[in-house]
Amino acid sequence: MKTPAYYTSLMPYMMVPKAHDFINFLKAVFNAEEKMIVPRNDGSIMHAEFTIGEACIMFCDATDEYSPFPCSLFILLEDIADVYQKALANGATSLQAIAERDYGKSAGIKDAFDNVWWLTETGK
């Protein structure tokens, strides 16, 4: 297999419950772009690849053999207020309200799949 151009040196791989719902969350909140979905015979997702900006994340549906394995992710964004509100509207809970910190404007959310996202504004 030739390595896709959107691959980076390090990519998170998550095992999530309800991967189809996770896809909807990624698209609604982060405008994630689908690169690959490999389904299992039962319609669940064996492997998926999505990009958010220049980053690629990989995930699959959790199974009895591969239990859910959430992740904690740090993401740089141009406008965290918009993403923060979209996340809350799409089932995430706030872990840390938007505030100016020593390292810039940031916030924290936990999605409905138990992943934690640390949002930080780029300052552009």
C-alpha cells in the first residue's frame, strides 16, 4: 500500500462505541473529511480515517474483542468558540469553559464517546 498523502508521523487510533454516530459528531463539530471507511459484514466500522485540518484520526467500532478505548486530544483551531458551541450542541459536555490562559484562549470538552478534546485557539 502506498502511504496516503494525508498521513502524518503520528495519528491517534480510537475504538469507539457507535462509530457511525462518532462520524456525525466529527463532521458537525470539526468539519472532518472522510478519507476511508472499511465496514464489517454487520455494517459496523472495522476501520475509518478522517482528517481535521491537516491531522488524520483513525478509529473503529468497539467490539467484545476490542473494548472502547477513548483518547485525549489537543487541537489547535482558529475559532474555539464556534467549535465549543457545536460540540455542546452535539452531545459533548464542558470540562473547562473558554478562557484566556497563559498559553492562549482554550477550553475542554468530553464527547459522548468518552474522548476528551482540549481546544486551543491559534491566535491567527
